[in-house]
Amino acid sequence: MEEEKLITQATVLSMGFTKSMIDKLLPEPTLKDNPRYRSAAPMKLWREADVLAAMDTDAFREAAAKAERRKAAASKGVDTKRKNAEVLAEELIAAIRVQRIELPELERLALDAQQRWYDFRGRGEIEFPDRETVNRWMVNYIRHDLCEYDDSLYSLFRPGKMADKDKLYPKVKRETLAKIAQVYPELAEECKAQSDF
């Protein structure tokens, strides 16, 4: 007698079932110890013949069609949110204004801000940073304190708001750095360095 073929939940799901459809349309699964991970939950297995028989019913076809419509609506919703986030990002980038102050004052403010960060981290006094480091701190100070960069990021990525962070964060940062380079051409090289991330 030929042994019955048993299939896993992953296979059943790949055949067009959802978990709720499995609960409604298939018999209770056979539970079997996971051969790879002894401490894992038991594997759920169904007879392939039972799965194929369920797929040949009107109940399966109706449930599968509903699931497909829900999936399409969810995908459309995600696309709409992504497009809205992209429009918002463009508006926020356009609204960023970089304040120009004299370079000696900027350097003093940037060094003071960095020293506060060192104090907070318990790192002691700043010791003779090189010009490249000071320029990096100055650009960071401008980005976080002399323009709307931080506000823009909060507007895009605040809790509960879905946005395509992996795509939009680099864009907002690069565009902000480009604006800084325009207002502070003396720091353009550092802005370019920070844009290449």
C-alpha cells in the first residue's frame, strides 16, 4: 500500500490557503516533531489528498478570491502611503532653509555642542581635533541646529506613520547636505563626504 503524502503548513499556504482557510476547510493536522529543531513547536502536516480535495470546492474558490481581493486592497493601501510619504518628503525638503552664520561662530557652537555630547557620554574634554573633524562637526551642527532637518525626519518617520524609511531618509539627508553646501561653500567637500553613505 502506498504511503500517504503529508505536506507542511508552508506548502499548504503556498497553494493559495490562508491560515483562516486552513482552519475552516481542512481537517485537524497531524503533529510531528520538528526534525531540525527538537525544541521547536511540532510541525503541522496534512494529507495532500485532503488539501487537493478542499481546493476543488466552491468554499475554497470563494475564500481564495476574497483573500486575493484583501491582498490587493492592502497592497494598494501600502502604495498610497508610500506615494504620500514621497510627496511629503519633497515638500519637507523644499521647506528646508539653512541659516548662515559666520564661520568662527559656527565653529564655536559646533565645538560647544560636541563637548556637551562628550560630557553626556563621560568622554572628558575634546582634545585638538583636526580640521576635517571640526568640519564634520560643523556640518552636523548646521544639519541638526540651523535648519529644519530634524523636524522633517520627525514628520516623515514619527511613530505610527508608515514611510519608506530606507529610501526617504537618504534622500532627505542628501538634499539637506546639498542645501548646506550652497549656503556654506567652505564646507561643500564635507557635505559631499557625508552624502556618500
